[in-house]
Amino acid sequence: MSSATNVDATAVNTIEWLSASDTTIVVPVYQRQYRWDIGGCEQLLGDIRAVAASEDGHTHFIGSILSTASTTVDDDAHLVLIDGQQRVTTLMLLIAALHHTLHTDDPALAKELEAVLVRRDDPLRTKLRPHRAWADVFESVVLDRRSPADTDRTSRFDDNYAFFRSQIRPDEAAGIWRGLRKLEHVSITLGAGANAQQIFESLNSTGEPLRDHELIHNYVLMGLSHAEQSEIENEYWLPLEANTGEQIGAFWRDYLVMLTGREVLVEGERGVYDAFRHEFPRLDRATLLENATQWRELSEIYRLLLEPATATDAAIARHFGAVNVLGRGMYPIAMRLYRDHLRGELSASDLSLALTHVESLLLRRTVVGLPIDRLVARFCRAADEGMESLVLAIARITPSDERTRVGLRYGELPHAAFVLERLAGIDADAGLVLDHVLPAAPSDDWSGDGVRRWADLTDDEQNAHRALVNTLGNLTLLEEDLADRVFDASFPAKRTAYATSSLPLTREVADSAAWSTAQIAARTEQLTARFMDAWRRPAVVGIDDDNLTPILDAKKRRGWPRGWQREFDYVEYRGEHWDVRDVRYLFNRVFARLWADSRQSVVDYSARQGGPVYPAMAWNGQWDRLSEGQYLYLGWDSKYMLSAVQGVLEEAGWASEVFVKYSYIGDAMR
């Protein structure tokens, strides 16, 4: 039996492993931030107390810790901690809290604890060296050398250390130490030929999973020298983190949609990370530096999307602010357009026009009740072909003026404050609030003309009023002090307040002598004309109000979820209307059709992918004969079949001409 030469795994006592030598434990720059919460600390402390109270022979296993030996930092022997950072860091915080609890009362025990925390030859440095960005904070906690300026500092290190200090009583310190000394783990040390990333991913395939951006971080930096890791980390990754903050995961998702023109999130899978690895299967130093420059550049744009008010260009601040209100799902195309503008590839006027079209699309679809998700990938694909293609792609799914008018006339106005501010030509921070002319819940004494009370109206009259209460014509903006003064007041009182408003849009309401359904309808028509002028549909022919989905944006399902046989209402194939209800039938029909119309594309695709067309029915299962000696295998799962349909249509160059219409069941499937 052969033995492993690149991986050495040994069961060890954790405290002895931590304190046995002068080896420093280094957390490399590609590791995720420390993020254990109080709940995790409470569980750990409970486990330690339990094993401390058990019989002497009992131990507690804390998992595996993966490291690799290195001597490249300051000629100092150290272990690079690839997996186990969260547990080791938390143990160090617990031991520091224990040490500080009893260091004056039990010097001998304190000396043992100190051997875990610091090196014998350098007691001013912690044995665990975290990521440089957090090392000072960690050391100030563990070595108890915080300055007065750190009093109000917040960090997970401070929080968890404080928890341990609050939980450990001096009279139980010896018991806690006894429990700590019963901890065991498997120490896995990698040799030079081991695949650290593959082992890292395997160890993290269960339990709390790494997030996509953390996997990307590791993937980008793993395998580089320490100096190269530090360069990428400091020059590119840390600025990217600073620009995106808590939205770093969303940044990578939106970046990949922008880059690929394809949706990347797949339910139950690491979609973002998998898409990243697919796009960047190899990242040598030169390629990494080139791409890292682009990532940093795009993260600066992303920061403006997240915080439009920080943009120095007022027009960009206005457009990005609108995207935030109307639909953040459009970040990928907004990021793409602004990047092209900064590079001189898109004029300021075309940038503004394209972003205005995006606003119109989002607002009009929301008005008429159409979804706005899963739209942006098609726009990113269209942008690759130029401005004309992008405008056409937006236009064909932007509801018409006629349909939008109906939605405004009878439906609740979405993003009401935003819409009215735009129609009034004012900024969002103008100090005005949304006001219902007819209150949403009028009192019995409310009156629209000062004569008839609400309670005097018939049920039909009241219902007619209620149906219009949230429509465009019944809404206005008003100074906050005026709004407070006339809240729920009858129209004659409100009319007086409206007449004194600084906003012409509101003063116009005061021109009405009374307020009824007729006045609401008339004002809706007036404001609808302004709405149509502010958010025009691109002046091109062809519109899709049937909510068709391009085949490249179709939803990939895992396995065969319930209801898959009625996933589609129909399929539009290059102008033809196909009565196709499920992905299996679609798969069969597309390959059969392309075998007749574009055979070489099927041959080329299948040769590159290793199927689904084969020269013989070589195994049991369901097959379809395409021609003599050529057979299509039908025994795939839903995800594979849809991927194959997308791939072969792209091979033929016809993917942009194929659409699916989801059924009610298809929309509800998960």
C-alpha cells in the first residue's frame, strides 16, 4: 500500500500543538475576516466546561486544522493557516481572557497560558499573526494593551473577548484550563505538491459554508508567494473591499453578469464562485494583475451605485439614485455603461439616454405589474453589439404608452415620492412629504366639497373613491409642517394649505373647488402626460408585453422539481410558436430541428462537450434517432438539458431568436 507524500495528518492535543514550539501561526492575506459570533463562543465555552467536568480520559474533538510550513517571512519558521482560522482565533481570545482573569492570582497557571499566546523569544508579539489589516486590533486585545482611543472601538475580537471575560469566574479558571487541555484536533500539514485550494474547498463543503466572495478571494491568492499575495491584497483587494463594503458578494455577482451576459445564480449552488472559476480557469500573475486593475476600477463605480450622492457628476448621481429606487438588479448594465463612458467609448449624451431608457423600463413595468427581475443579462449581451442593439433590447420589453396609461389610471402608483419629485423637478432631499389629497382612511366627517360628509356617501361612491386613493391623481407633495397641520383634513382645509405650498405641482391642486373621483381622474390624465414625457419608451418598433424570457436567461432547475412537465406555456423559436411545455421536449425538439437546419453546429457542440449526440446507443436509457448512426441521448437532468439547449443555440448563432413563456407553474417552481 502506498502512502501519501504531500499530506500529513496527525491527531494532536490542541493546546500542546499551540504551545509546544516557537513556531508562529500566520493567517494568510487570502483568508476571510474573523466572524465568529457570540453564539459560537457560547457553544465553545459550554463544550469546554462539559469536557472539563468529565472523566479524565474524555476529550473533545474540534475538527481539523489545515496548514503548510513556510520559512519565507523574515526568515522565521511559521505555519501558514489555510483552514481553522476561526477556531484558532477564538481559542486564543478565550485563553487571553482566562490569562487576564487570573494572571495576578495564579502566576504559575498564567505562565502556562502565556506560552500559548506568545513566543518565548518574543513576548511582545502574539503567536497567532492575523491578517495585517486586523493584526493590531487582535494583538491589542490578546496582549491587553489597548489605549484610551480604543475605548469605543468595535470588532469581533473585542466582542468575543469581552464575552469570555464576562463568563469566566476566577474560581472556575482552573476548570476551564482543564477543559482546554482536553481539546484535540487533526493537524493536517501539506507538502509542496498538495493542491491547497482543492483541500480547502473539501474541508469547507459541510458546516457553515464559505461565502462566494470568500472563495473567490482564496482562489485568487492561493498559490502566490507571500510577497505576491501582499501586493494583490493591498493594491487591489482591500480597495475593492473598501469600495463595496457589505455588498462585496453582490458586486461579484453583478460583475459576472456584466462580464458574461448570463444569469449566474443557481439555487442551492455556489453560483457566483463557480461562474468566476469558469471565466478565470487560470490566473497567472500577469493575468491576475490585469484583471485586478479592472476589478478595482469597477468597484469604484460600484461605490457610486451604492452611494449616488458621492458622485461628482450631478447627472450620474441622479441616474444612479433612480436605479437604486427603481431596481438594483440593473447594477450590471449601469456599471457597464459608466465604465464605457469613463474609457471614452460612450458619450455623455448616450450614457444619459441609455440610463433614462433603463429607468423607463423599470418604472413602466412596475406600473403595469410586470416583473423586473432576470432582465439585465440580456441588456449586457446587447451592449456588446452597440448602443442601437441595447436600445432595441430595452424597447421590446418596455410597456407601451397605452398600457402604461391604464396602469396609472387605475393602479397604485409605485415609488410615488420619487415619481412626483421627478415630475415636479425637485431633489429627493427637498423636505417634502407624500400627501394623499383624499386620505387613505377618511374619517366620517371628511368632505370633498365642504357639504357632503364621507359618511353621507353611498357605498358605491365610497368604493369608487377608495379605488383611486393611491393613484397618481390623488397624490401630491407637501411641506412637512403643512402636511402635519392638515393631516386627514377635509379638502377645503387642505386646499388652503396647498395654495401656500412652494411647489407648483401642489398649488395646482388648490385650483379645484372640490375633490371627487372626477377631479382625481382629470389630474391623473394631466400628470400621465408629464409621466410619458419624463419616461419615454424608445422610439423603435416591436414590443413584448407577453413577458417572454430569452432562452439564455431561462431558469436552470436542479433535478426534476414538482410541476416541471408544465414549465412553459409555449416557446417562440425564430418567429415560430411551439407548443412546448417542458424542458425535456424542448431539448429534443431543438436538437432535432438544428440537426436538420444547422447540423454542423450540433456536431461541433457535441464534440466539444462530449455529448449529447453519439454514434451509437451505447448504454441503456431513452434515445432518439437523429439519422443513421447518430443518436440523441435523453436521459439527462433538467439543468443539463437546458444548458445544452442554450449552448447549441449559441453555437448556431440563433440563441437571441428563441424565447420561452413561463406558465404559472413554471414561475412558481423552485
